[in-house]
Amino acid sequence: MYKKIYDKIQKSCCYITVFLDDEKISEGTGFAFTDFGQVITAAHVITGRFPIKTEDYTDPNVKIFVKFPDIEILEYKVVFCGLNIKCDGFNKDLQLDISVIAPKEDKNRKFKFLPANINPPELGEELFIAGFSDELHISFGLDNLMKKEASGAKKFHSAMDKGYIADMMGPLIKRAVVGNARRIESTNTSENLTVTTDSLYLDNGIHSGASGGPLVNKEGVAVGVITQRAITNASQSSDPNLRVPSGSTICISLGCLQIVNQMLAKCS
């Protein structure tokens, strides 16, 4: 029933790895939203932490690699990373966990993509969430069975470390319903900017590695991005501070892209 949408999601999702010199500092999911390969992801996928700090993604030693299925590894650059809005009456900026990255070199290639819609999904709407969750494991543990001294083993593991799981596995796609939706409207009167976005709870869980993945409607259109898995208190007498995944996923809608486009236009 949903095969066409699943195929579209699989081909549009990418595995992102971020290196500082030779050290991998972050990894996660992203998805193309234009045919020339611009990618939406969570900002913390690019920086490896949240809140976002400018120096984390402007360091010239930071390299961002993106792997789409059946396409060689490509190096990407940041278009924007984290959206900071000074809100009237707030002590600190409101920071949205969303980023857009683009290919560092134009290779005149057309990408499979999920068109992005800034209109949020509705409460109770059934959608799809996708990402390279750490729930995924290569069948039969073949990656662990390979002898370290075997011919090509080092090359294989190096390739997997830079995202070839996109070819070996593809993203995990789940169906979910919007169980809670809250609109956030932030205004900065001094700059005459108003940002509207929606915080969404989906009633299915997705785990580490899936951050930055798409929230997709039944028309095959991206309407949000995965930012984190929801955590709940599981206090016990032996561990009163215990917190565990609740089984839900937190996403934000793509409404902020409208203001981002306006800001980028001003800078160009």
C-alpha cells in the first residue's frame, strides 16, 4: 500500500558523519529536499551537541560527509545550523534544532528528494518517520564476523564508518500518529521577525542515529524533522533519577524554513 512512499523515503534519506580532523564527532540522518541535494537535518547532528555553538560548525577542520544510497560519499557545507531568535521578554535566545547543508561541489547531479512543506501536520494525522536508528544491525552480524586481518576488512570498516550503512541497510521507516502538537511563535520586534514552528510528539519511538530524519505525510512530502526521542521519568527507590525512552519521538515542523529563506535572501 505504501511501497511508493517507502521507496521515495529510502532514496531521499542520507547518512551524515562529521569529522574533526580524523575523529568522528557526530553522526545521524538527513534527507534531501531539493533535486540538487540540499539536505535538512537536526542541527545537533552537525555539531554533536545541543545547544548549538557557532564554533562547532565554522571550524575549518570540521568535515561533513553525506552518503545517499548508490551515490559516492560527498562532502557538504553548512548553509545554516541552528536558528537563534531573540524573543521579546526572554532571557535567552530561542534556538531551533534544525540545519540545512548543501554539497560542497556542484557535480550537476539530480538527487531523489522529499519536497518540504512549511505547513504542519494535524493532530491525529498518520505519518511516517525514518532514520538510520541504532536499532538497525547488519544481518547475521557479518560486520563483526569479518576477521580483522582479512583482505579488505580495514577498508570495509572505514567505509561503514563514513556512511555505507546507507547502502547496506537503508533507513528504518515507521508509521506514527501525531499525539500532541503545540505551536511556538516567537517574535523579535527590533528585527521585525516572527518565527512560527510546531513541536510535535509522534506515538512511535525511534532511537539514536535517527535524529535529523524526515517526518513524511502520505503524499510523500516532508512536513517535519526528527530532533530527539522523548524521555520520561522511571524513578525507583534504588535510582530516583532514572529516566528512560518513553516510546515517543519529538519532531519540529518546517515552518521556520520560510524565515530562513528570508534571512538568507537578505545576506545574498
